[in-house]
Amino acid sequence: MSKSRKKVPIIGMTTAASDKRFKKLEHSRERSTVKVALSEGRDPPSPRLFGDPASGEKDGKQYAPDYDKALRK
């Protein structure tokens, strides 16, 4: 298994090391919004309104056919 390689050279488009800070902020914002909605007797908002990956620091992937490092696991 040591000689296995990725088949498709797709890599992330980012300069961020992690999405952890973004995810913590978004989950905190979701919890507080749900708490307020439930205390007012309203239905909680959809979870899809929070934590959109496209607005995070690591926001997508790119195809890099000439980048040999993209084929390492």
C-alpha cells in the first residue's frame, strides 16, 4: 500500500491551515440563534443558514493536472 497514489489531482484552494476557527464561530452563532428562537416560541431556523463552506477560509477545490504533489496521499 505504500506505493498507492491518488488517481485524480484535485487539491484544496486555500492558504488556511484549518477551518476550525470558522466552524466554531458558525456553530456558536447557530446555537445562540436557536436559543433565542425557542425562547420566543418560534421555530428554529434551518441549519443550512449557518456554516456555509463557501464563505469559510478553506473554500473549495481545484483541478491541478501538472502538480505532482497533488497525487501523493
